[in-house]
Amino acid sequence: MAAAPNFVPIEEYLRTSYSPDAEYIDGQVVERESTMGENDHSAWQKALVVWFEMQAVRAGIRVRPEFRVQVDAYCFLVPDVTLLDRSRPIEAYATHPPIAVFEILSPGDSLKRLMKKGERYEQMGIRTILVLDPDGPAYRFLGGRLEPLAERAFSLEGSQARFDLDEIAKLVD
């Protein structure tokens, strides 16, 4: 018989440091299944941050790597990179829908988990949910589906920021 998962109050989750940061889903602390410390993941995460930091003030965004996003009352997710609306007040964690979230695939990621995260992001009202595969294509989560990016460069809805996969790839070191 499997042990019952331990319920953790939200307050405990919020005051506890996890390394790397963990997510909080329906009363449980969930370690992120990724290889964030590996080169490909880290290089792509840095490239995204650098790309969007170059646009931040002009585009009206704030760029946050591994920033907690409260997608509903009982769920905090930690996207690899989050873009926030610069006109909103700074918060300890995001409680309003970010302009965009980016997930970078790792060998340990499961499609089921990724789809569930996409659904939660979408239910919160996040309009741009992008998934990047360091070894392959990029995807957009939209309408409950994960679809290959039709365009490699486009403006991000709700900001003046621009996503350009080819230019971001040039920043991967």
C-alpha cells in the first residue's frame, strides 16, 4: 500500500526555501522534474533572460527566471522564465497573469505533467505559453494543445516585447 502524500499548508510552502525551487500543487510540494543544472537547459534559460532583458524597459516587461506564479488558490508553478507586466506593482510572487511563461524541456519532463502545467497557465489567463526543446522545435500551448510554433518571430500580446527564436538561439552559449 502506497503512503498517503503529506499535506503542506500554503504558508509553510511560501516560507520554505527549496533548492531548486519546488512547485506547490493542491497541498503538496512537488519537486520540479528537470535537469536545470545541465548545460543545455541553463544555456537556453540564460539566452531567454538576456534576450528579454535587452527589451525590458522599452517593451514594458520585467524578466524573472524561476519565479513563482500562483495560478490558482492551491497551486504555485515555477516557469523557467516569466515575463511580467512592468506597469503592475512588484509582488513576492505573481498573482496576476504574466505576459508570457517559458518552459525549457529537460530529459526528465513528462508530456502529461507539461500538459497539466499548460492547462493551469491557460486557466490563469496567461496568453503566451511557450515550450522550448533545446534539441528540437519550439511549441506553443494554446487551447489545451501543444502545437509546433508556426512563426519563429512574433510580438508578445500585452506588451511591446518580441520573441525571435532564431535570435535567441544565437545567444545560446
